[in-house]
Amino acid sequence: MTRARKKDQRHRAREAALQILYQWDIGGGDVAQAAGTFFALQWPDVDPPSDALRDFASALAQETVARIATIDPLIAETAERWRPERMPILDRLILRMAICEMLRDPETPGAVVINEALELARTFSTEESVKFINGMLDAIRKKLDARR
């Protein structure tokens, strides 16, 4: 698999993870069940997802939910006077997912995680959200780097 193809698959997996998280957040159910439903009933591509894509997306969504108690305080302290639950849902989920990636894999450069989050915001949210997410994630990346 070429490097570009692998990157495209990773990005597609992040898109899937975001859609799983959206379904979980709106539906209020179990995130593993949301992943199963997404891949079984809502996968938009003609070809089924690869096992690697499915595994990465499901793991990222599940780990993001598992780390919310750590992630949301980082968001709240960085977004002065804005609690995560008051943010637009997609912005909040993109932030949570990117912060999860920063926490779980500190070897991945923060700039790569932020760029992926910005691409998701460009696809699923607004240009104003792209700027907000960029500023938030850059500030949070600096806080996490200072703690390491």
C-alpha cells in the first residue's frame, strides 16, 4: 500500500470515528453499538471498509469516549467561559477526538493531529469552526507538551 493510500485510509477512518461519535452522542447509547450500526447500516462507500479502517475508527471512537473525563476539563480550561456541552456538537467531537489522539499517542506530531482535525472541520463544520478548533488544539497541544 502506498504511503498516500495509507494516509487516505487513516483520514477516512477518522471521518468514520467522528460519525460514530456523532451517532453515540445524539443517540445516547453504547459507542461500540454505534460503531457496529455505522459500519453495518450507514457506511457510505460501495466497498466495505477494510478491517484496519474499521478497527482504527472503532478504537478511536471508543477511546475518545473512555477519556472524556480527562479531555473535557482540558477543553473547558482552554475555552474560557465555554463548557464543552455548550459547543456545537461536531466541534466538540472533533476536539475530543483530536485530544484523545494527542493523549494516546504522544509520538504522533501534534501538528499532524491538528491538521487532521482541521480537515474534519472543513468537511463537517464551518470555516469559523476551523479557526476555533485550530486555536483550541494548538493551546491544548502546548499544555500537554509542557506536562510531559
